Amino acid sequence: MCMNYNTANVSEVEDGTTQESLYSEVSKLRLKDAVIYYQDLLAQNNLISSESSASISHEAMLMGEEIFQNTLDPPGCKNF
């Protein structure tokens, strides 16, 4: 699924207020739940430890950045 996170979809509802679909609280809660579930799946399949490090290493930050970028712009999705 290719998504553009530089712009939010804003629509006007009947009472004249705007509703942000991308950054709404419901969307944020769903994403948070999805991340927690993803972490649980990784742990269940012994891909991550149940313990956390006292500090985050540089390598871990780079891995996290790559995961983040691939989530926002998966391989095969190009914005021209």
C-alpha cells in the first residue's frame, strides 16, 4: 500500500467542521494497536527478545529508521 504522508486528507462534514482522516485520533489508536500487535508477533516467533536494552544503539536506530521509511514508502512505490 503506497501512501503519501506529506499531505493529510481533510474533508468537510455536514456541520461545517473538518475531519482529518489520516491524522485522526482513531487512526492514531489503530496504528498504535497495530504496532503493539506487530511486536507481539515478532516475540511469538522468537524474532525479538522480550527484554529491552538500557539504551538504543546506533545500529538499532538505523534499523528503526529503515523500518519506518519502508512503512511509509514501501519498495516498489515511487513518488514522481
